[in-house]
Amino acid sequence: MKLRVRGNSVRLRLGRGEVARLGRGERVEDAVAFGPAAEDTLVYAIIVSNAAVALGARFAKNELLVTVPEGIAREWALGESVGLESTQSVGDRGTLAILVEKDFACLTPRAGDNDADAYPNPAR
């Protein structure tokens, strides 16, 4: 899973296996360690929730958690749709844009990138 944060937006890109796991209701997560201690780690995850009514995100205790309603997750995982998107209020700070996408293979391979689990790029 890839994470991109820019301004008040967050985007997750999931490979084929991760999309399949999410479609089965499983949690998908990854982490970035910025130092040796546990509290130096940023965990980012996406989960399915039967209580959620819309795509949402929260951040607490070094974890970014994106929540997808159960029916939407299943439909997205089995369908042709590329992405899910939503916005949520962050109070006086405006809105947070949330985007979850299927990850496509790069058109130009880059050293160190592994596209083995990516969806075939439709531009190829």
C-alpha cells in the first residue's frame, strides 16, 4: 500500500492482493519507522466497517486509519471502479480530501519499484 499526503488530502493506493483482502473485510496496513522507538512509527491502515456510512479518516496515537463502508468496499474490490473518494470536515481547518485507489503499474519502470502486485496499466 502506498501513502501520499499533500496539504489537507490523503491518498492510499492498494495493490491487487490488498484490494482483495479489503474486499474480504480484512485490515490492510503498512508502517514507516522514523526512529528506533515504537512511538517513532507512523502506521497507516484501511479497514472495512459495517457501521460506517461514508469513507472517512482519523488520526490518533501515530495511526492514520481510513474506514470504508462494508458494501462499498466489497463492490469496489469486485468491480472495475478505480477509486473511492470523499471529503470530511476538520472543523475550522476546512476539509480533508480522502482518496483510495487501485494501484496501477508505472508506465516507466523505476529502480527499486516493485509493481508485481499492481493492476496492469490501461495505457500500455
